[in-house]
Amino acid sequence: MAQAAPTPGGMTGRAGRAKGSGGFTGPSGLPDIFDTRVHRVAKVAIPVVLGLVYGYWAAANRRGGGAITGWNILFGFVTALAFIVLCLAVARFAPLLKRELHSLVKSGFAGAALGFLYSQSGESVLRSAAVGVATTAGVFLVFFYRYYTREDGEGNRIR
């Protein structure tokens, strides 16, 4: 029987031998269906798309259903740019930290982002801070559990 040739994306098994469709490459055991170029592009494209959505959402919250103005559009683009830069920085530098700080940085970013969006809707600063802290706490628990169950004490991945 003939087997399919390996794809350029690296559909190889754990031992490095080529498999047909459905070969597994990652430590999670999930199939790797994209090549490395797609992953490199996605590392930048996803934060950019999320940032544009975030900027539009913040601008829409700020105008409160009123007319769209030039200042509102500028606010949306500046907010999107700040989100993109911070998201790329968190994605680049957070994995270099220990699992506790790694979880805290990512969850702090999520909480601050949601708290800022909430503040643009005209709510009080205290309520916005409470939403941000509650979001940070919830996301921290999820990320900490994920990293705690997949790393040892020194930050090495457990297989």
C-alpha cells in the first residue's frame, strides 16, 4: 500500500517519520495542518484584527449612539494601535516569565482592556475598575491552571 507524501507543513509523527493525513506533531497531540509561514503571519494578523475590532468597539462606546466625528474615528484608531502594540508585547514577552507572572500579565491585559471598554460607555471609574479586576481574577485562574498543569516548577513543559 502506498502512503501519502508528507506535506510541506511538516506532517510528521512524534518520532519524526512521515505519516499520511492526520500525522501529529505538537506536544498537545493535535494535528499541525498549517506550515510555519502561516503561524508567523497569524502571530501578527490576529492581534491586528483584534485591535481593529477593539478600537471600533471603544469608539462606538464613546460616542454612545451619536454622530460619528473625526475625533471619534481618531480615538478608535489610536485605541486600536495601543491595543495592537500591547497585545504583541504581551504575546512576545509573557511566555518568558514564570507561570505565575505569565498568567498575571496575560490576565492583567485582558482585565485592563475590558475595564477600559467599560469605562468608555460612561460608567463610573469604580465600576470600570471592578469589572477589570473581576475579569483579571477569572482569566488568571484559567491561565494559571493551564500553565500549572503543563509546566514543572522551572517552567519546562511537561509531556
